[in-house]
Amino acid sequence: MNGTSSASRSKRKEPPLSVGGRHPKHHRPNGDLSSAGDHTPDRHDDFEGDYEEYEDPRLTALLPTGPDTAEWQATIQNVVRNVVSIRFCQTCSFDTDPALTSEATGFVVDAERGYILTNRHVVGSGPFWGYCIFDNHEEVDAYPVYRDPVHDFGILKFDPKAIRYMPVAALPLRPDLAKVGVEIRVVGNDAGEKLSILSGVISRLDRNAPEYGEGYSDFNTCYYQASAAASGGSSGSPVVNIDGYAVALQAGGRADGAATDYFLPLDRPLRALKCLQEGKPITRGDIQCQFLLKPFDECRRLGLNPEWEAQVRKAFPKETNMLVAEIVLPEGPSHHKIEEGDVLIKVNGELLTQFIRLDDVLDSSVGQTVRLLLQRGGEDVEVEIEVGDLHKITPDRFVSVAGGSFHSLSYQQARLYGVACKGVYVCEAGGSWRFDNSENGWLIQTVDHKKTPDLETFIEVVKNIPDKARVVVTYKHLRDLHTLNTTIIYMDRHWSKKMKLAVRNDETGLWDFSNLADPLPPVPPVPRKAAFIQLEHTSHPAVADLVRSFVHVSCTMPVKLDGFPKNRKWGMGLVIDADKGLVVISRAIVPYDLCDISITIADSIVVEGKVVFLHPLQNYAIIQYDPKLVDAPVLSAKLSSEEITQGASTYFIGYNRIGRIVHAATTVTEIFAVTIPANSGAPRYRAVNVDAITVDTSLSGQCGSGVLVAQDGTVQALWLTYLGERNPSTHRDEEYHLGLATPTLLPVVKQIQQGIDPKLRMLSVEFRAIQMSQARLMGVSDDWIHQVSLANTSHHQLFMVTKRTFERNETQDGPALLEGDVLLSLNGKIVTKISDLDVMYSNEELDAVVVRDCKELSLKLPTVAAHDVETTRAVSFCGAIFHAPHHAVRQQISKLFSEVYVSARTRGSPAYQYGLAPTNFITHVNGKPTPDLEAFLREVVKIPDNTYFRLRAVTFDNVPWVVTMKKNEHYFPTMELIKDPSEECGWRRVTYEGGKVIQGEGPDGVVAPAGESTDMDVDAGVC
């Protein structure tokens, strides 16, 4: 049954539901949590919109009840000692669960062995890392020993001896005591609080399992219904009666304001617990058919005849429902034997109307045959079906390669979409496997023209693909299996060298990693031949010929540095020297040099590129490819040395959002000193002290790459994308499309063409244009104002210092520009245009005349080096990326609290769980000062694994705070990336384990599990 939507949800409409355990956490410096509905980003939130998964809380008040009786109070007092708060991480995406950090509830069901019962959506199907907090605030590590493949319960194990200050007792499980009308209490960690007690009354015992959407959902069981108004964090709470027995397990509820909750019966959890206690395997059988409870009237409409209805009503006088087949999975045991709409009458000769009894039969018949008697349109149909092992169609392993993670399609996903339970499922569409969008749900069909029907075949195919190869991949999405998608991926086996297999280990609670294959070396590139398209409908041949100067540039960043929000960007670059393979492009496309660059020439030849130069202020980068590999008539664009002027006619050639070339004759509407707004939540590279050009054509807003060209084909300006601020309403980053005049590039380009590494200088300030009326009020004399009018007839303006860049070695005694200074001249030349500032790039000292506090001053201004402002070292620790505060941070801050800056973090990591946030500065580790990365690394490698440590941090807004965290080397080893030109990819990786260096060759293991996310959570967890 293929379809474009969930097979079950399309047939059975559900109200909005929430799963209580996924309670969102927005950490403040004081450790408080915001409300579940509060999603306003602040300095401690994520940077780009891929926020932590959450469900809306129910907003209803608790049911009005009077004070509990003395009997209830005594019961609750005994129960709360068994209830624990669970804080956990699901460390990477797996099956239906994304990587996340959350909290929930559980309760002790075996005090001697240390078993805790909670929900399956808490334990998760993938890697889990967490701990439990008892009522007396003792904390103990916990790990999963069982998670049910279908039903919403799981069992955690802890060490009872670790609880020293209170007796640990178990809460008895009594599924037989759940009755309609029974008064109950839900005791748990409701809405993120330590403990809450909610009252209610069981109103139904025969509700079908609720559907929670496209994630995990229970099925093939009944649920109990009550009104308790539980909220996020209450998942896994015990539902107790007045005698203190657990009669059900809190699982979920309505999210639309109704005070309705759904509880899981305890029959199957009790059986699983007994199996664990007796050391027996927990057998789970299934025939890959989903049944639903449907009332007799609906069953009659489906064809149930009166004779069978009479027998069933006589045998079960209190029952009003029967089991009806809802979804039959293709190629499963029930395929061609059971049909949708069949009413189940008997199993192995026994009349049967309840899920609990059906589970009993199937779980005890794994590998055996069961006989089912069905009513189909009024006719009896008897079939024999072999019962399969439910654990075998539930993944317990995954493979990570080239930044993506894969496992066999699970029964959960197959049932949700009504498809056969087979295929290679992309649980993490990251790295090389980031397809058209970052969502999960892809099924790989072929790789490199070879079919991959199962995980084992997929592994063998990918093993034999060399590093840096480009291979064809076909894939489908579970929501649209009618459409076969085809793409070409770049196989990255150099940033993440290991092809790892992770296998669940229920003895240790961890997933064990092993290396399946080291990468094959890349195939040496060979020269390729190609021809360019011809640009039609242009009046000037030289303009049309410029098509031969454009190349397509794709940049992939395996680790997020410097606050940059994306992992992958593309744009068109302009070839400025075809003989040397030099290309100029926006820094919004190539933000830093820890990246892979692919350059496509004439839409045909793909070659590697490398970063040659990154301009610190003017928003362009120069990259290079090997021209020997290109047999095509590439044209070196001629850059104009004359400034383009306002009102001038020009020709616009640009590439729109889908990479198509568009062009139009136009005029320059404005040339102005652009002020790109700073991103207060995530300082990252932005253009400052630069003139921007706008043109009179609507095409300019559609194109992020292009040029302005004169009639003779001379390029007058580059058309670039400028990365701007984050839009708080859309949670997206603003981008501006503006022109940059070419004369400003020429000095740098000439040096690079001569083989000289440009060593630029700059003034550590940001300027803003002011008009003469403001300048006069600032103290500028009429004589200077008159000189301005003569020097620049089109723009009567001067420049005022709006922000000083914090320089690490700046002395307070020497002359410097201050905020509010009005700059009049540099080296004897009046400054009325941004281009007049370019003199700073080639001088170590400048003679300046400024107006400060209405006084004219002559200063000798030292410039600072501009060629060493890029990040050259980063540390990954506990799922966060640390590096020295980059240039954008120093542009926005007035004081550096330390040289250890949190740039990004991984969802599902300790950094995320304990609230360490991007833009924090780390000043101390366990009380030891960490002024720089060297000191920080020295201290953190000393910390034993799985132990707590203290970090003293300061927020970007100067708020000090202390965070305690627990180290996790298994899923998040400490790693260092160091820029090293001797390495093939320009960076070297060092990994630490137990305080020792265990690897120091190449950046192995840097993978990107979070896909093309739109957040600033790092896509570089090492798992």
C-alpha cells in the first residue's frame, strides 16, 4: 500500500496529540527553564531555526479536586519514593527519533535489580544516554535494557547500591485493577517540574492507541483514557490507585486544550519485567498487520454477520468492540491472507476481541503458525499465518559513512506508511548524503548504479567507492514512493574517514562502534573537455562572451565554525585568471577554508578548488582550481580599474536561485556605504566599510551571483550575496544582493597573480556615513564641510566611527579611533567615499585628522594585520565546538572574557543537555583558569569519562554563570582540528581519549549528523 501520507493517519483522524516526555528546554544562565510554549530565541538559543523538537503542552488547568483524604496522602507519600525524574539524551537520529535532549518520568519496578519502567519514546530506539534523579535528589546513571518494538514502554537499569540516603522500593504493577470509574493519581515530572500529582478518573479502557504524527506511535494495543491534564515531562509517570498500585503508564494526551490523557495498560510491561527478572528472552511476535478496535455497529457495516455477533456478545457480555484489520504490510506474513476491513473472530480456535489476548498468542508463537478465522463481507475466511519475530524487523544497528547514517527500514516506519518492511533507510541525511532537503525519510534505491535492497548490500557497495568520487544515487521518500529521485553525491571520506557500524549492546547500555572499512584513495583527476553555452539576445558580443568567465561553485563545510549558519552553499564565481585558475566569489558562499570546494566549468567539468584568499571586510574570497584539468575556452574576466558611477548605464548578468543565467540592460541607481546589520544572536562574518551598488532591474533581487558589465565586456562590479542578520519572526537569515566595484579588488588580485600572499592591514573600526547636518553638530567646521562638497559632488558625506573592533594586543596608551570620532582625512586626502579608506590596506601607520568632542585632532593611527584573523584551531568537546573568538565576535563585543568561545553545539549532546550555549565564553574548568584553548584543552582531557565537572562561563551579554556537565567520551570524544597546510585537506585532526592522544593524522571522524539544518547546532558530532 503505497501512498503520499501516513497510511494509518489518513484513515483515522486524531486530535492534536503530544508525547509528554519531549519537554523543550531553553536554558538561561540561572538554570531556569522557560515554559514549553516559549520559543523566543535569546543569546542562549540556537542560531538558525532548527529548534529542539517539542510538542505543544496542554493548557488546561488541573481538575478541581479538594484536599486528598488521609488515605490518598499516605499512598502518595509511599509512591513518590519510587518515582524518578529522567534526564536523557538521544545522542543521534535513529529510526523515528531525532537527536534530542529532554526529560521524562519513570518509576522503580524492581528495587533489587534496579529496573525502572518508562515510555518507549523516552528510551528511544537508538543510542541513549541519561540519568535518574530520585525524590531525595540523589542521582544515578541509567541505561536501557529493553525497549518494546511497538508498545510505548521501555525499561531502564540503574545500580540500587548507588542510592545511599533513602530506601528504594518497587511499585507493584497491577494491570488487573484498571477499571472504568477508578480514581487515579498521576505522579510524575509534569511540565518540567520535579514532582507533580495530578488527579483523574479512568473513563475508558478500550481506546485505540493514539497517533502522534510522523514520529513514533504505538499500535495494536488498547489505551486507557482519563482526564488528568498531564503535560510535557510526564511521560512514564505511574498511574496509581488509592492502594498505591500502578494500574497504567502515562503515555500521551491531547494537545489542543482538552484535559484528556492516554495511559498504556501494564500487561505487556509486566510480562517483559518478569522475563528480565527470570533471565528469559522477551519474545515478541507479529504478523505485520495493524488491527483497530471498532464497535459492533461498524463491524456490521463491514460484513459481520448476526450469528458471529451473537456468539461474541454472549462470550464477552461487557465488550462492545471487535478487532478489525486496518493496515496489512506488503510482503509481510499477512499479505494476501488478511485484507483491510477483515473482522477477526478467532485465533487458534479461540474467540478473541482484545489486543491483550492477541499479544499473548503472538508472543508465545514466534516462528510457529497461527490459525485466524476472519469475517470478510459476511463470509468466513480461515488462514494460517507464520508469526514473525518482531525484534528482527526492529533495527538494532546503523552504519555511518561520509556524514550520513543508515539502517534497515523499521516496522514502525513501514507501518506508518503502509509499505513493505525492507530497504535502506537514511536516518541522518547529512554530509555527502544531504539531498534536496534535510528532512529524514529517504529510502536508498541505488548507489553508483548498483541496487541496494538491504543494509548489507549497501555497505559492500559504498566500501568500494573511492574518496572524492562523484556517484549517482537514486532514492525515494516514504511519503511519495511514486517518485524516484536522482542525484549525484560527492563522496567525502577524508573529513570522516571511518565507515562505522554501531550495534546496540543491552548489557552495557551503549552502542558499540567498529570500523567497517577505511577509505579507498581518490582516483586521480584527468583533463576534461567542454564547451560553453552562448548567451543570446545581447546587443554586445563582448558582454555575451562573459558567459565563459562564470563557474558554478559548491562549498561544503563539515564543521560549523565562526557562527556560520549553513553546512552547504553554492553560487556562481567569476574567473579572473584562467591561466592560474583563479576565481572570485562571495564570502557568503565560501566563509572559511575548512571546507570542500567543487567548481563546475561549462556545466560539464567538475574540479576541486581550494581557498587562496579571504578578505576580512569586503565580502569576497578568491579560490583556485587546477587549469591543467580543464580543456575549455575559459575566459579571464577583465576587471575595470575605474569606479562605476551613479546613473551610469550598465549591463546586468546574474544567476537566479535555480542557477539559470538572466541578463538585462540597466542603470546604477545608488552607490552607498552599506551597513549590514550585525547578528546579535550569532556573530558571523559580514561586510563592513564597503560601498554597495544597486541597479534598476528586478533581476537584481532574484540573483545572488553575477556582474555588472560595460559594453566592451569589462566587469565594473561583482554582484554578490551578503549574509545579514537573523530575522526573529521567520527564524531565517537575511541575505542581501548588492554590487561591489571591481577597482577595490585589483591590488589583491595583482599580488595573488604574482604569487604573493597578500598581507593586508586595516583599521580596527567600523564606519557609518553621516550627512553634513550631523557632521556640523559633531563639531566639523564649515571649512571642512566646504571641502567635502568639492571633493565629492554626488555624496556630501563623512564617516563616523560606530564600533571599535576588540584587538587582543591593543594598548590603551597609543592613539586610536574612538566611537563617535568623525574621520576627515587619511594621509592628507579627505575621506568622502568608502574607497578612500582603501589606503589602510597597504600602510602600517596612517596620518589621520578627526573630530572628537568638537575638537579637531591629528593622529598617527597604527593599523593591524588583516591576514591572520581567520580561525585556525577548533576543539570539539562534549558535543560543542570551541575556538578563539573570531573576527565577527571582536567586531561586536567590547571585552573578551577569554579566548575560549562556544561556536556551536550538537543536539543530543552533553553540551545541549546541560545548557552550554553558543556565544558563551569559558573562563574556568573545575576552578582552573582557561584563558586560551591550550589551557582549556589541558584541563578537559584530565576529566575522567562519565564524571561531572564545572565550567565557569560568561554570556555574550556579560552575565557570568556556572554550568555542571558530565563528560561522555563514548559518543562525543574530545577532538582538535588544527590548520596544517602540509595536510591534503589543509587541516589536521588530533583525538584525545583518557587524557592521551590516540590519533593525529587527518581530520578523521568529523561527520555531520544533523543534515542541512537551519540552526547553529553543530553538524559535527562524532558518533
